[in-house]
Amino acid sequence: MKIKNVFQILAMATLVIGVSCKDANKAKENGVEAMEEAAEQIEETADAVAKEVSEAGEAAADKIEEAADNVKEEAEKLVDGLPTFESEEVTAYVKSYESYMADYKKVLEDKNMTAMASLTKKGNELSKKASELTKNLNAEDAAKLTDYLAKKAGELQEMMK
């Protein structure tokens, strides 16, 4: 009976080991599947984050470009207080208009009516020149010149009060 018991014990041990190995293989397969699923989720999350970062980067680049444009516009106003233009002819015109404005202010302060007649003629010439220049300007420079002249017209009105 002892040998029979030994065989029974060996049979039981073999069965336990077989079941344990089967469970271990199943656990291993489940672990591999879980790791693959986790890897897929990580990849999907990484792609989503990369897309968001890219979109945020584009938005930031747009904001930086807009800020740079604003700084450029403000800098243009600070350079001699005058706008800048692509055309040197327009830039020269603006400087001559500034000279006209300074002369006009002085004539008003001095109440010199003889000089006022001369300035009226110069003002008419400057108006004609502005009309000629505006025809050949790009849209941005035309808008700048129009804004500048409107501002100066307001200043002239204020001087006459």
C-alpha cells in the first residue's frame, strides 16, 4: 500500500502542478494583453497631448505675431511721431506736411495774415499731392496716410479755435 500511496501522491502533485502551470500561462497571457492595452492607451493619450500642444503652439505663434505687429505699429508712431511708409515719396510728403503744420501754428500765434495767405496756397498744394500719392499706394499705406491726414485736420481745427 505504500507504493500505491506514493503513486497517488505523485498523481496529485502532477495534477496540482499542471493546473498551476495552466493558471500561470493564463495569467501571463492576461498580463501581456493588459500591457498591450495599456501601451495602446498611452500611445493614444500621447497623440492627443501632442495634438493639443501643437494647436496651442500655433495659437501662441499667432498671438506672438499679432503682438509683434502691434509693437511695430507703436514703434512707427514713436519714430519722429510719424507713421512710416514703403514709399520714400510718401515719407517725404509727411515730413513736409509736418513742416506745414509747424509753420501754420506759428502764423496763428503771430497773427500774421500775409504769411497765412502763403500757407493757404501751400496747404492746397499738399492736398493735391496727397490725392496723387494715394492713387499709387498699397492698401496699408493708403490707410496710414488717410489716418494721418485726418488726425492733422483735427489738429488744424483745434489750432483755429
